[in-house]
Amino acid sequence: MPVRNNPTWRQLRFGAELRKLRERAGLTSTEAARLLGMRQAQVSNMETGRLGVSAERVHLLACHYDCPDKTLVKAIAGLTGDRRRGWWEQYRELLPSPLLDLAELEHHAEAVRDSTTARIPGLLQTRAYALEIFRQAVTELSPPDIEHRLSFRIKRQAILYRDEAPTPYETVVHEAALRMQVGGPTVAREQLRHLLDMSERDHITVRAITFEAGAYPGSGQSIYYVHGPVPQLDTVYLDQSHGIAFLDAEAQLHKYRTLFDRLEAVSLTPSKTRDLIHSIVQDL
């Protein structure tokens, strides 16, 4: 296979998991190459996501590395599947690469969880609401850039509308985001009604944190948690003012899984959340 110049985050993650398998076996890349009958450069390129690897070779590597976790090995091997170019590739020269990496992660996700403070989650935004968000971006966007980001966001939402196995999605939204009249009363009312409609779907759970809850874990930041086929392959996505970050260290994943559990503990139930949204709509 040809060597990739710019591997995606998912490909980088795949390579990193291969490296972890080797390191747990106590082998250097040179020793692994000798054991596998390969060049050291090939092992290095596999572990940096620059060289594709078949599922069969993943199982072979795991066998040589004496990895006892068959479930993990199967999940890593699953990352090699579906090598077709995804719809997000059409935006390759138009949007920052991390956004494309996020769409790829979402496409393959077992489930998605997120938490927002000041705005409705992107996967549940209406077109008019999202348009206003992009118009108010800190770094002013040109009309073509706004249209690219808008169409990209709407296409990302397709994971929630699949006829077969739509992606399970849970979100915790602060009351501030529900009450903020982004785009004016008409746009805000349409957005809240859409949020109510989506919350009725079996695979979507919407919870609200009220002002009365006071301070809560993770307040002031938006958190996006993408579930992989096994917990070790989960990913946290943080979109902050200084840039986008992907987190996958075991301690980081545990921290954010715990954070979401604590958020749910202080949030309203889905039923009471819908009651709150209904009351806000009536006030608009």
C-alpha cells in the first residue's frame, strides 16, 4: 500500500493503538520488525497511520505481541474496514481538517454524548440557528465559508436520521442555551420546537441543567464524547477558542466519562426537560 502523507485522526488513532500493543509486549520497533519479517520503516509507518494495514495483519500482529484482549484486538481490526472516501472528503480543501476528522469519527461511532452551555448542540441545530452561529463567529467568515460550514453541519446530522441503526445520542444542555434567542424569537422558537421533536426519538436523549442547579461539573465548556466499539477506542473532542483538540488517553477518557455521569446526576429527566422547553417556547 502507498504511504499516506496526511493521515486522518482515525488513521492516526489506529496506528497509535498498534504501537500500544507493541509496547505492552515490551518490544522496540526494530525488534517487532525482525519478528514480523518487515522493515523497521514499515512498522513505523503503520504506527503513525501512514501505512494501511488489513484486519488480518492486525490479528497477526496481536498474535506476535501476545495480546490477550481479543475484544480489543477485534475492535482495532475493525478500524481498518470501510476504506471508501466519506462524504466529508468533498470539504477537504474547504474546511479545517479537524472538522473532517470529527465527521469521520461520528460516522463510525457506536454512540455520541455531548454537553453545551451557551448554544444548542450542533447535531440538533436548525439551518437558521446554525447560520446565525456562523455569522457571529469570532473570526469573521466570508459568505462562501459560512455556506460550506453550514452545509457541512447539516450533513453531519445524517447520523441521527439513518433508517437502520441511527447513532444513539445523548446531550446535556444548560438552560442558558435554551433561553438565548439566537437569531431572534422566530428562529429561537423554531429551534426549540425542533429540539422537542428530536427529543421524542427513541435513540436521542436530551437533558437540561437549570439555573437553579448552580455550579456543576464542567460548566463553561462544551464537551463532545464519541464512543468507539470498546471503551479504549473512545475519543473526546474539545472545540475551544484556541483550537480543536482530540483526547484519547485512558485517564482522560475516564475523566470525561465520569464527568458525564455527574452531569446527568444534576440535570432534569428527559420528560421534565421537555416540560421546561415547552414553557420557554410559550414565553417567546
